[in-house]
Amino acid sequence: DVKVTQSSRYLVKRTGEKVFLECVQDMDHENMFWYRQDPGLGLRLIYFSYDVKMKEKGDIPEGYSVSREKKERFSLILESASTNQTSMYLCASSLRQVFSGNTIYFGEGSWLTVV
Amino acid sequence: AQSVAQPEDQVNVAEGNPLTVKCTYSVSGNPYLFWYVQYPNRGLQFLLKYITGDNLVKGSYGFEAEFNKSQTSFHLKKPSALVSDSALYFCAVRDMEDSTLTFGKGTMLLVSP
């Protein structure tokens, strides 16, 4: 089974703090993703990466950055957390072959509250 | 640009009755279509997907979905609902040349005993 692990399930941070959300997958997937989930808005893509040190902006990258130094690990960084970044963050991964309908697998999510 | 619409915020059904959760999509080319389920405080679990071939796709937990190209729909169905099916369901679409999924806003399914 694919395993996508998000190390922190629940975090409370103060406004202005730098926040790191870590994600690790164990299936040698090339693609990794960070989504944000908010009630009534569904899932929105923040960033994704298709290879080590490669990143692409998603639909809502403002206020976020990412790091992919190793294939299995994809970090989401909030440089200066704000209250409007309080949300559920979901990491996901998949194989890269774009024409094969590869399934994207999700982690359990990280609930971030910024106070 | 690709998009997904789930027209119902909530679907209520009695246990034992059939259920349908609706999804329509828009892509520029041929679509890959997915359904995911989310239980409270959990991540998304993959249910089923349509890539090509038979329009009726069978997935986990007795769920199935029917791809209708002319109506650009991919509705999720189950012949007999269980209380344990109560959860948030997401439809998602991906264009054949894209790596990313675009999700609908989700439909809450409530199955009453």
C-alpha cells in the first residue's frame, strides 16, 4: 500500500511564525502535491513538484513556499503565518507518467491553526 | 482550464436505499475522472477512477460510477447505502496531459438508520 505520511496532525502557531509542514511518501513517486482544504471551497492546489528540486505553482501559492531536496520528502513552508492560513493541509503523491491516469494518494492531513 | 461541479452540498438517504452523488466536469481534452471519500478528521481515500473503456466503473466498498461523455458527468452510485457510508465525497478531474487534479467542492452524504 502507498503510504503518505504527514508528520504533524495538529499544530497551533502564532501570527508571524515560520511554519514547516513535512510530508514523506514511501512509494518512490515522482510527483508530490500540497493542497489546502477549506469548507465550501473543496481542495485547492498550492504547489506541486514533479522531481527533486523542481516545483510548480498551483492555484493559490501566495504566502507559501515549498522544498523538495529528496524524492520522498516534500515540505510546505509558511514564511510568516497569518490567521487566514488556518486550514487543513493535505499532502499527496503519484507516479509521474501523465498519460496513464495515475492515482494521486493522500496523507491524513495537517490541521493548522494560526492565532 | 479544467473544472468540476458537485451541485449538491448534501445528500440524504435512508439505509438500504440506493444513493447517487452527482458530478459534472469540464476539460479541454479527454478526462481522467476520480472519486475520493473523506471521513471526519482524515485524509482523502481513493474510491475509483475512469481512464478509458467501459463507462461503468466499479470501486471500493461497493461504489460504482458511470461516465457519460455527452452529459460530461461522472455520478457516483451505490445500490444499497450503509450508515457507515456517511462521509464527504469529492469528485476530481485531470486532463490527460496534466499532472494535477482539480477537485469539486465536495458533497456530504448522510445515511440515516
